[in-house]
Amino acid sequence: MTAQGRDSKEGASRFFDVYKGDFVLAGSGASRSSFGAFAASWLPLAISLFALFHLGIWSFMLFASASQHPEDLGRIYAEKLGIPQLEQVGNALFHAFAWGHGNNVPEVMLESIYVAWAIFLLIAARKPQANKTFLDFTIGGNLAHWLGMTFMTLTMAGQSHHHYQDMLLLLASVAFLAAFWFPARRYYKAEGTLA
């Protein structure tokens, strides 16, 4: 075996040792010692992906809502950059995430909070055990947000399309985070490392 091949194999082994301590590299493949340990080992990455997803959405929405005419943002950038497809993309994103019509001042304030929340969530990903309440709030708060949106789609005319757009994305992202957090939380509690 060449030195480069040996270094590559050692690097991969070191990756699994450091980041996937619950994996056993033997025989034909990797096996998990427990789902909780598996979820705990991947939890920082799952939280980071969840936070980056929301940071991207809420940053875009904050930028769009803070402009004078958020519904025209796609057209403005299509003209300025000379890319006509941006108008369609901007319109699709605006209509997927914007609710109702008119005053967007409350949206700017709420979106600012969501951007800050996503940044703090990225920080919390470093030590999930020490941020139990914040992670529980993240899941509970987003489910409350989803329930509020459900009520809005039932009572606001012309807003039912949100069921299969932003509401579906929100529910899927919360389910993704919960799929890692709940088993990992049980694992941390059994280990005695949950703050």
C-alpha cells in the first residue's frame, strides 16, 4: 500500500473515530450501537443544517420585506442583472412565503427575530446537551407557528396554497430536527450528560 493510500485510510478512520464514536468499523461495514448514540453523533450537523435552512429563508424574507415593494423584487433584479428568469423565481418565492397583502412592518420585525434565532441555533449546535431548553423551544415554537399558519389558511381568503408550500417546508424541517433531537436527548439523559 502506498503512503498516500495509507494516509487516506487513516484519515477516514480518524473521521469515524472523532465524529462517529458510536460506529464500529469492522468486518463488512459499519453498525450502530444504538439509535440514540447515532442521533447524538449527527445532532450538531442536523442542527446546523436546520439553522442554515431557516437562516437562508428568513434572511431572504427579511430582505424582501424590508424593501419598498417586495412583490417586485424579482422583476427589479431581473432588470438590473439582465437575467429575465429572476423575475419568475422572485415571484414564486414571494408568493410561496408572503401572507396576505399590505403592511409588511410586522413581517420585518418577526423576520429579524427569526434571523437572530437561526444564528443562535448555529451556536447551540456546538453543545446540544447544554442547550436543551432552546432546542425544545425551537421545535415547540415552530410547531406553534405551524398551527397558527394552519388557522390562517382556514380563515384568510386565497391563502390555502400555503399548505403545500411554506407550511410543508416548516413541518418537514421540524420533523427533521425532532428525528435527531428526541432520540439524542434520551441518549444524553441516560448518559447523565444532559444539562
